[in-house]
Amino acid sequence: MRRQIAKAMGPVLSHVPVAMWPRIVSRFTGVLTPRAMTPHQTPSGSGGANVRLLFDFLDKAAGIDGDVAECGVWRGRTLIAMGLYLKQAGSPKKLWGFDSFAGFDEAVPHNFKNTSSDVVEGKAAIFGLSNVTIVPGYFRESFKAVENRRFSFVHIDCDVYDSYVECLSFFYPRMAPGGVILFDEYDDPDWPGAKRAVDEFCRSSGASVEFAEKDNFRKSYIRAT
């Protein structure tokens, strides 16, 4: 039912600034929007992505050469939001979404198996997002699709240590000067491997962790030089 409603609303919503969508629209479309965000009571690094922060970083990346990527797409809640935001801003940037769509082992508390590339591609089609490309598969293979691309902003939301290591080693050398890699789980106690991977990378590369905060969502990032 929700998919049918989203499909019917898509052509109209695609012309309405995503930042203005009512909270209930986020629920029916499966797209995370600013008005659907609930602020934390105190500053916290947990609780998932804040799309308002993502939009802020997209604005800052507007004048930097390169594509945009998200590693860890799940059901496309933030990927599709970013695709809409870029499209509505008239941005020429291409947005890439990477995910195995296989989820994690059952031993992991949040296994993220309730998705598929078809789910996300379907959302992109509903809103006419020709600027979004989904690349399913494990990172070691899927990243080959963009090995000759440059990037201005990358959102890493892939939870575990090994995936963070792969993302950092691949994308950091391909970042344009001033480009940002934003980490969703750096200070999230549910995913300690993320912080470990980032800290190890910073020690070896000389990059420095910085912090951004909005609605008491506290997220970390590094900036390419």
C-alpha cells in the first residue's frame, strides 16, 4: 500500500522541495526528510543519519569538483533524499549508492536484511532520479565502477570495521581538495569498529577527525587536502 501511495505521489513530490515535505510523507515514501527528524535530547553520536547534516554538506560540496557517494544504502532513505536535494538544486553531480544488499550475519544486532537493490532503484524511479546510480555488490567489487571518478562528498554508513577500512582506503585518494567523508557511526557505541577504523586511518594518513552537530546529532568527518 505504501509503495502504491508513493508511486502515485512521486511525480508531484519530485517538484516540491524535499526540505518542505511533511513528516507523514517521509513515512509513506520511505525517504528521510528534515521534517521527519526528531532531535536528540542531548548531543549523541548514535541514532542514525541526520538528513539536515547531509544537506548542509551537499551545499558545501556544491563548489567542489566531483561526484557524491553513499556507502551503506539499506533501503535508500538518505540516498534518495540526497538525490532529490541535488536534483531540485539543479546540481550536475552524480550520486552513487553502494551496498551488498545482503545485510549482516544474524549474530549482528541490526542485520539490515529487509532490503534489495530493486527496492532502492524503485524509489529512484518513482522520483525520476536519473542522477542516482545504485551499484549492488560487495565493496571490493562494486567500487571498481568508480575507480576513475573524483568525489566531493562521501557518506559512510556501513557500520562495521572491515567495511569502513575498505571505504576509507578507496575513497580518500579520490577526494577532491576540500572534499568531505562523513561517518555515521564514529561515536555510536553499537558499532565500535567504525571508530577503530577511522582512528587507524587517521594515524596512518595524517587526516584529522572533525565534528558537525545538528539537532544534537553529533557526527564526525575528515576533509581531504
